[in-house]
Amino acid sequence: MTTAVASPVRRIAKPATRTTIAKVGHTDAKWYVVDATDRTLGRLAAEIAMRLMGKHNPLYTPNVDVGDHVIVLNTAKIKVSGRKLDQREYDYYTYYPGGHGIATMKQLLAKHPNTVFEMAVRRMLPKSKLGEQMLKKLNCYKDGTHPHVAQQPIAWTPKNK
């Protein structure tokens, strides 16, 4: 009679760490305040877009909004390089007949400085309902005052200048 020798059972080792996937309402969003005085438009918008998406967070999940709220002050004092003030054009439409127009960045910064900054950030966010939800957490103000004192925002200075 022969006895079959059982081969050892091979087990796949479990990883030392587990991936945590964020759920809606799983994280608490913090509030940050940024001063945009003499900051480059694109560099500042890129860092704020990353913070709104939550990519700075180790719990980042692409299909869940885990970003923070950002308050941007002094958007009228933002700077751009080169001849963008005269050459960059923005289309607008007033929804009236003949209401299509084009404004340069210089004209738009003079009238609506928040719009220029919001458009720069919006174009860096996902093009979906989630991106719209992230954009709602951006608050821009053309001067140095804001009404969000009750949220106790933390002063944040982005790395790039």
C-alpha cells in the first residue's frame, strides 16, 4: 500500500497594507485661505485644482470628492507672464440675439477678476458632475476680505511662485 505524500499548501501572502477607498462623507474637508497677490495665474490655479480634487490626500479616490475648500483673496492682483493680458481672449454669450462677444484678459481682469481665476481652475478639474461639485468649493474674492471667518480657514502658501 502506497501513501500519497501531500504537497504543502501554497498560500499567497497577504499584503502588509490594505488600500483604503474613501466613501462619500468619509473625510472632513478643511478650509484653506490663499493670497493671490503677485502669484502666477496658471501655477496657482494648478495647485488649487489639486487641492480641490484631493490629490494631496493619501485617501484620494478618483470617483469621490475628498478635496478641501479653498478661499482665494486678491484675485485682482494676480499676474501673468508674457503678453497674455492682450492676447488671451475669452468668448462670452449673453443669450440675446447678437450677444456673442470676445473680451481680452486685461478687460476681464478689470471688470471681473474672479471669473478669470475660476475659469483657469475649472479647466483643470474633471469635466463631469464631480468636477462641478469640486468647483463649488472654490471661493474667490477680488480684495483681502472674505465672509468665511466662521469656518476658521488655515493660511496656506502654495509652493510655486
